[in-house]
Amino acid sequence: MAKKGSSGILIIGLAALIYLVARKTNSVKAINQYDLNEDGVVDEKDLELFKTVYGKTVDINNPLTVKADFNGDGFVNMSDFGLFIEHYQGRAQ
Ligand SMILES: [Ca+2]
Ligand SMILES: [Ca+2]
């Protein structure tokens, strides 16, 4: 009886671990969207790029405006900046 109980806990623990790993994988994917210069980190270089297109309308001839429109509403504005800051990693990474 006691053994049955502990194996149940083990399965829950394993499920939690798989969930955490899956979550981590998802967040890595999400970060890539904000990595404007695609160097693997969302930092001040991406912020500099973001600033060059801030306030602009998305233009297919200017791929950076397409990338920086994170919420896809056709404009690079404060809403996109808010999303960018949420994913900003800075120099720590
Ligand atoms: Ca970057
Ligand atoms: Ca936008």
C-alpha cells in the first residue's frame, strides 16, 4: 500500500518535470521573436534596432518594421515596446 502511494507521487513529480521542461522550451521560442538582430539574446542591441523603427507603420520593404511589430497590429508602438521589455534579457544572459 505504502509503495503504491509513493509511486503515484513519483509519477506526478515526473509529469511536473516534463511540464517545466516543455514550458522552458516554449519560452526560448518566444524570446527569439524579440531577438531582432538574431544573435541569440534580447539585449541593448535589439533595443537600438527597435528604436530605429519605433513609431513607424509596418512596411514590407523595411523588414525590421515587420519584425518589431510583435503584436501584429501594423504599427511599431508602445504596445510592442511593452512586449519587448517583458522579454528583455539585458547583459545578464
Ligand atoms: Ca539580439
Ligand atoms: Ca504593433
